[in-house]
Amino acid sequence: MFQKELDLRVPRDNFYHCLVTAAHQFHNREADDTRYLLAGYPWFKCRARDTFISLPGLTLAIDEADYFELVMNTAERGLREFMKGDPLSVKIYEMDQPDVPLWAVWAIQQYAKYVGRDRAFDMYGKLLQDIIVYIKDGGHPNLRLDDNGLLYADGKEKAITWMNSKANGKPVVPRSGYIVEFNALWYNAVKFCALMAAEKGDVKGAGVLEELAAKTKKSFVDTFVNEYGYLLDYVDGNMMDWSVRPNQIFAVALDYSPLNQQQMKSVVDICTRELLTPKGLRSLSPKSGGYNPMYVGPQTQRDYAYHQGTAWPWLGGFYMEACLKLYKRSRLSFIERQMVGYEDEMDYHAIGTISELFDGNPPFHGRGAMSFAMNVAEILRTMKLLEKYSYQK
């Protein structure tokens, strides 16, 4: 019995093994057919957006596709219940956030790259179709597909993105209207589902989706690309947020980008110059108004700083993916050096795992929850990407 338990343990003898152990600590089981991923320790529960963003890194990146399926099956149950307007039978919170279905498509896309598109379609093809129809038909109470192919969501009074801190009951960052990562995810989802439909012989359905994607692509560029070479964070009527924020990196990192090569390079360049730290991307550039990089002080002070300059490792994962996508092997050594900043944390703030966020200025102290699923997941996924590009000729 002792030897059996010992064999099941992952030794914390290197950076990778520490992260694998941390990944397993987010597992949560309630019944034989119900699996969750906790968003973090010590106070986070299971949150929908965090689940779908974390899932590929916490499972596929460490060759645990079976656990991906267990968690996804639980999450799919909750997502379908929400889309039908039924009470949720699963304990996954914040399922009503507008980008949750889009992140679900992204998670399935990562699964398809791991197991193959045929198996992914067999497992989740119907869910992909239902999500696209749900969004196109206006099923979500706070997500509207406009005639220009872009998604509109109202976040003026309630925080609806991952930048969800509140002060006096109002969002600190009231992102509303056409939100940059929502629409990058939407374009990626439509293109991916068009590919899946075409490969399964649904030529008509694929054609409809490709037509929609072309419209979304043009509108995305017209709406978000500005003359300074980066992307607006959100656009709501005449209101345009010119803050340099990391949400634009998704438009480069995702498999399908509405941007051309030069536009993608320009986005990566500004993220490198103004947002990159040894602990991930800052949530706001030091050159933008309201920069507040130190997550310290009483609760209200911390709420105002939460997404106003603090650094987040999970965003760094998408940044590194964007770099590899654009520059391939020539950026390997640069990204390997970036990973050192995370490895240093293994024996500093929380032993063997990664904190929720970090101060955006040196010395970049870890703050918030002592262990955060999305951060661990994206570092593991980056390791997998490094392995992939290292073996490419």
C-alpha cells in the first residue's frame, strides 16, 4: 500500500514536476461522473471562464486527455443547462459571463490538436454547433451578434470580462460594447467550426460560417486597429478605449487571427515594450492613464489596482504562443529566458506553485491567492509549445 501511494506521487524535484503537482491540486471530484477544476487556493471555487482557460494546460499539456474529457463533460452539462435557461445541476459559477461559450470552443480546439479533429468532433461536435447557433440566434442575454459580424456585450454596470474587479458596486474597468478578446475569440470559433463542418461534409454549413468569418474579420480590423499599431481595448458607440492592455494579444495568439502579419507583429511589439514583465503581461501599460502596479493596501485600494498594472502569468502564456506563432524557433531562447521568472517562484511566495498575480513593477512580488489555476495551466501549456517548436526543423 505504501509503495502504491508512493508511486502515484509526482516528485517535486524540478520546475515541471512542481507544476504537475500543482495542476493535480486543482482537481475536485463530487461524484463518479462529476469533475471540476478549482480556480485557485485558498478561496476560489470553480468558475466557468477559469475552467475552460485552464483545462488544456492542466490536462493536455501533461498528457492527461482522459481528465480533460471528465471535466469537459461536467462543464458541458452546465453550459447546456445555461443555454436552455435551466437551473444548473453543477457547481460551476459565473456561467452567465458572455465569453464563456467562446472559451469552451477554444478549449475544444486545443483538445482537437491533441487527439485529432475526428475524435474531437465525435466528442464535442454537437456542442460546437449548438454554441454557434446559440450565439447567432441571440440566445445569450448579454451577447448580441450585430450585422457587421461583431459581438456586442453590455458591461457598463456589471463586470463581464476577466477584468472583473468592483469598487462601490461598479466595475473598476467598465469594458463594454465591442470587446477586443470577445471578438478575437468569436472569429477564431467561427473559423474553427467552419473547418470542422467542411471536414464532415457539411459544405453548405461551412460556407455560411466562412462568409460570417469574412465579415467579422473586416469589421474587427476596421473597429480595433488604430493608427498607432495596436488594438483598442473596447469600442462602445463613440467611446473608444485607447488604453494599452494585454487583451489584444489574443487576436494574435489564437489559431485564427483577423489580423495580417504586419498587424500581428505590431501588437506583439507593443506588448513586449510596454506590458511584458518576468511574471507575465501587465494588465495596463505604465504609459496609460490610471496605471497602478502595486497590489497592496486595504481591500478597496487593491480592487482599484487589480487590473490596472498588475502582472498576470496566464496572459504571458498567450503572449509566448503569439511569439512562437510569428517567429517560430528564433524566439525559443527568448521564451526560455522568460520562463526563468516563473521558476524562481517555486521556492518563494507559495512553495511549488504560482501566485494569482504579481506587482507590475520590480521586484514583482507575488500577490493574491497563493495558487492560481490559469497561471499554472498556461505555463505548462507554454512548456508543451516549447517542446513542439524545439523539435520542428
